[in-house]
Amino acid sequence: MGGEKEEKEVGSVAKKEALKPIERELKRLEETVSLIAKEMKYMTEREDVRRVVNDSTGSQVVWFSVASLLLLVALKAAEIWYLRRYFHSKRLI
């Protein structure tokens, strides 16, 4: 009877020893998955920051374009006013 118990214990020890490489592999895989999850979180946060910067830059470009257009229109209006005044003073118009 004692022999059967020893065989069960030896069998369970053998199974435990066989599990150790599997446990190590599972632990390594768990760490890899954890690293991937952290990397994905970092990439998502980075994407959010870049999206905000991109939106801000786009807004600045639009306002710069509007300001440039208004400046161009104002300069052309001033040019027309100056030329009309010049030609009136020379009595060409």
C-alpha cells in the first residue's frame, strides 16, 4: 500500500517538473502580452497627442490663409485707390 502512494507522489512530482517549462513559457508569454498592451496604450496616447497637434496646426494654417487673403485684398484696394488718385492728379482720367 505504501508503494502505490509513493508511485502517485513520484508521478505528481514528474508532472510538476514537466509543468515548470510550460509555466516558464506561459510566464514569458504573459510578460510579452503585457509589454504589447503597454506599447499599444503608449501608441494610443501618442496618437491622441499628435491628433491634437495636427488639428491645431491645421487651424493655424487656415487662419494664416485668411489673414493673407485679407492683407492681399487690402493691398489691392490701396493700390487701386493710389492709382486712381495718381491718374486724377495727372488729369489722365
